[in-house]
Amino acid sequence: MATVTTSATPDLICDAALVSFGTRGYEATSLDRIAAGLGLRKQTILYWFPSKEALLQAVVASSADELTSIFEAALAQAGTGWSRVEAVVHSVFRLAARKPELLGLVREVGRLGPPAADQLTARLSPLLNRAIEFLELEMDLGTMRRHDPRFFLLSTYSIVIGVATEVEVHRALGMDPSLRSLVERRRALLSFLRSALLI
């Protein structure tokens, strides 16, 4: 069994749960499997997280914080207007290549619905509200086409997550799920969003 320091154990459990929830799905994940993968006893997980639902809550919270940090960092380096949209899309595709389980968790939480989806939405709402304000301002300035900002964000979220993460759908459509293909899909998506947004 692996030696795990007590202070690191909750983070290691959350990391392992994120990978399993984000790739296998919540229902297909068992605490026994997470424990075995970490070389721990199931009781150790239950010491830190009294139930599988509590572990999901912790994973959603830490993942929302990580997503917020990633997007904030990308936006801090972006310019104005369209470059901000590009920065967010690039961030999502970098995640798809480097940490796909994080985007997989977002997709899984959306599928699970409340309370996990409500928790994620609440934690990401400051970013979502800023995105809505950004789109409204750009539309008012006449630099972007007039759309319902909330519907546009929902549609864009669905497209971006699908294009970035749905490997089996890509295979079914005859698309190569390689890293090179990921770059091509990002380029095509940005072109599509540019056409939809810019005047």
C-alpha cells in the first residue's frame, strides 16, 4: 500500500475522485475503487468525506475554484473584445488536452442535475455574470451581433464542451480524436463563433 501523509489525504482523494467522476461517471464510481487506487481503506475516505455525495460536493467545489482560476488568469492576459472570447476558448481546449477529467466533471455534473449542478452554477455565477455583462456591452457598442447573452452562453457552452470532450462522438463522425485534431476543432470553433458574434 502507498504511504500517504495525513495532511495530503483529502486532496489526493479529491484528485482521484475527480478523475473517476470525470471519466467514468458518478454512478460508475465506487468509494472502494477510489480507495483501492490510492492504496487506502474505504474507511479512510469516509473519515474525510462521510458519503459519496459529500465527496462529490468537495470535488465540485475544488473544480469550480480551479476553473475560475484558469479563466481569470486567461482573461487577465487577454485584451478587449473578441480576444477575450478567444482566451476563454483556448483555455477550455488546453484543459481538454491537459486535464480532460475537469471538463468531463462539468459535463457529468450537468447530467446529474441538482444539487451538484446548482452548486457548480452558484460557484461559477460571478464568472457567468461577467460574461453576460461583457457580451451586453459589446453588443451595445456595436462590435458584436445582438443575441440573447444568456442563450448565447448556454449554446456556446454546449458546443465548446461537446467539441472539446466528446471523443466517442468524434469517432462516430469519423473525426480523429488526436491532439492535432483538437487544434483543428478549436480553430473551426473559433471561426464559427467569430461568424456568429462579430459584425
